[in-house]
Amino acid sequence: MSRSVIYNTEERKEAIELIENPDEWPRWPTLPVKRIPPGEFGFLREVGLSGVVKPVVYLRNASDLETVKTFDEIETIEYSSFNQMFDYGWRID
């Protein structure tokens, strides 16, 4: 998988601050993300709701959840850290 650095250090810090403060998420309890390249869309869930301590990207557009019965139905990618997630091209959408 190709990696692309899309956030500098300050931008990563700001993105992590947003991720860690779900009360500031515009689409709570999800936070839309996208990967550049290749142009994939996904979302993060509030850590408190999912019980996840590592970043997990759900590979589905956050605005397309009406037909989803459980989050277990959605394909995911788990990363060891937010920095690894950013290294693989994901950013806050």
C-alpha cells in the first residue's frame, strides 16, 4: 500500500485534537474521513461508543448509513495509531 504524507506536524496535532473531542464533530457520532489517493471515503466512530482504542476506519460514506443495521456489517481497517492512519493517506473530511 502506498503512503502519502498529507498532514504536516501541526496539522496532525490539530486533527488528533478534533478526533479526541467528539463533541466538536459536525456529524457526531461519526467523523467523516477520506483517503487521498485513491479517493476512498470512510468514517471514524466516537471511541467511547465503539470501545476502540486504536483508530478504526469504517469503509463507508458516513452519509450513507441508513441501510446499515449494525456497524459490524461495514468493512474496516484498523491502524496502530492516528499517525499511521494519516501516513496511509486518511484525513478528516
